[in-house]
Amino acid sequence: MKIIGLQVENFKRLVAVNIKPDRSLVEIRGRNGQGKTSVLDAIWAALGGKAAAPIKPVRAGAEEARISMDLGELKILRVFKNGSDGTVTTSLSVTAADGARYGSPQTMLDKLVGALSFDPLEFTRIPAKGQFDQLKQLVPGVDFDKLQRQHEGDMEARRDINRRAKDARSAAGQIVLPSAGPFEAVDESALVAELEQAGETNIDLQRRQQNRANAVELVATKGKEADALDARVATLLEEVEELKNRAETKRAEALELQEKIANAEPLPDPVDTTAIRGRIDAARRANETAKLAQTKADHIARAVDLEKQADEITVRIDQRQAGKIEAIAAANIPVPGISFGDGEILLNGVPFNQGSDAEQLRASIAIAAAMNPELRVIRVRDGSLLDADSLKLVAEFAEANDLQVWAEIVDSKGETGILIEDGAIRSVKASEAGAAA
């Protein structure tokens, strides 16, 4: 369906206009502030209702605005009224070609309108992300936002894992192991116990040596005591016998002790602890080396595990990207040369904004047409930015693809198209581009 008749009264700046386009390109021309934009807004307000209308749809000084639109199969009448409290109410009626009225007209129009607000010229100027977001609706089976969040989450996880793997590799690389080893731990406790036992043995030897030295001194002392007793014998006759016995006893004890000393086994040499201490030092060095070797092996094992996790995420990213590509391909986007890149639209395999002006314009109009499969009406607000060749291209493309393009063009002369002045049609002139008559 296309607009075959549009009547507007008291809407925004318009007083009254009656347009019956007979070409695919409808040029609405005029100076600024004369009502050009009001014509295009009237189309949108008629279809979208109060939500699509400006805050003050009724022209200053009037009580109501009326928009009547003939789509051939449907006739639409939208009325906006000013209330006494400053509010604006709207009413809508939609009549079929056979005269039947729809019970829920706005619901029916909402399904019909699609993306009438899509402006192909504006589309060529917005950033790549905005183009991507607008075109996503052509692929309803793909949740691009969810896929993007998953992609960003995996990318962040992979960056973190790769960083930790790099840290593990770096930590392992900073550990320098002796070339000769050993790389196995040694039981230091046994060597320490051996050292303690040697110390106890040596202390016991020192004690026994001291005991023997004391015994030697005791022998000398007892001999002197015996000599003193002999000297007293001469003067102590009454104690001679007793003293002799005591002297003999002392000598006997001395002889017994002397015999024990003479017959005692030689004391062993002290234990040399130097070798044991050397073995303990060697064991400690070996254990430090073994610990370094194990730490390095742990770092390497962690790095390998983290790298494996990163590889798994890479596979998941690739699989998800492949699934997205398959879903997009299955959507069969009805725009030649258009495809989805990573957050941007591609035109013939390159970023959309790198295409020529003509390619971008042609593709944008095709996108608008794809978004409006039933109502074949497209609005272009900044038509003044199109030169004569571009207007001709738009007209030819619209004609070839069964479209109706309404373009707003700032023009003070009004030599072509529909000239709007003071809210009314001043003149209607055909143009080489194919303006409406």
C-alpha cells in the first residue's frame, strides 16, 4: 500500500493541504517554517496516533486538526482536539475499501506501519553502532545484545586467564635451577638426629675422662694419707695396730683402684661432627633446589591449564560467531549487499560508511523498504542534502521497487515538486527526478 491521497487541516503549521501523489518520489518543498515538516509529520501522526504526534498537534488558533489518508485498501481519519484543560485528545477511524470499519484501528495500524520513522538519508549519517542497532530488527531470531554481552564477557575472561597464564610463565622463568641438581628432597631429620647422638657420645667421653683424672688425683691423695699415718705410728703406740690396719686398707683400696685404672679399656677417639654438618648443609641445598623445581613445575602446569581454558573460550567465541552468522544468513535479509559485521553493518563486504554516497543511499532506501513490507512509504527529512543526481537515483530506485518516497526539501523558489507556503500548497510542478503532481 502507498498513499494515494492526503488531506491535512490545522495540523502544526498547516492550514489545509490536499496532496494526491502520482509519482514514486514526492518532493515537499518550501522555505523554512512554511509547513514542509508538518506534511511529513502528519503522515506519521495519522498512523502512530498521539504517541507519534507533537506535543501541540493543533495549529495555533484552531480547535482541532484533521488528517485524512487514503491508502487504497484503507482510509484513515485522525482527529486531534484541544481540551478546555489544555490537554489534547485524539480519535481514529480506519475503513476498509468495502466500507467496513476496524474495531481496534490503532492495533491494526501498529502492525501495518512497521518502521515508517526510518529515514534512509539519516541512516547514512549515524554512527556504525546506530546503524547496526536499527538493522537488527530485520533478524528477529537473533538476540544481538545477549550475544554481545556473552562475547564481551568471554573476551574479558580470556584476557584475565591469559594474563594469569603469562604471570605463571613469568614466575616459572624467574626460577633458576642448578644445572647438576639434585632435584629430589633429602631427609634432614635423620642427619640432625645423628648429629645429636654424636654430641651426646662426646659429652659422655668428656665426663669419663674427667672421672679418671679425678681417680688419679685420688690415688696420690690416699698415698699421702698412708705416709702421714706411718709417721704417727712412732708417736701413737696405743693406736699403732689400728692405724696399721687402716693404712693397709687404704693401700689395698689404692691398689684396687690402680688396677682398675690399669685394666680399663682405652677411651675411643671423639666423633668428628664436621662431616655430618657438611652432609646436613648438602641436604638443605638439595631440598631448596627440589622445592624450586617443584614450584617451577607448578607454575608451568598452571600456565598450561589457563592456556587451555583460554583456548576453550576462543572456541566458544568462534562457535557463537558462527551461529550468529548462520542465523543472519537464515534470516535472508532482503537488501542486496547488506550483512552484519562485529557491531557494524557491512555493504558489499566493507563497512557501510565506506561505500560510495550512491551505494549508501540505495542500500538505505532498500533497508527502509524491507522494514515496511506492507506500507510502501518512506520519509526523507533532509532531502535538501540530495543533489539532482541523488534525487534521480532515489526516484528510479523507488519506481523499480514499488516504493513511495516523501522528501522534505528546503527550496525558496519552488521550481519543482509541491511548494508549501504559509501552511498551504502554493504550487505543484513536476521535476526531472519525478516529483508528485
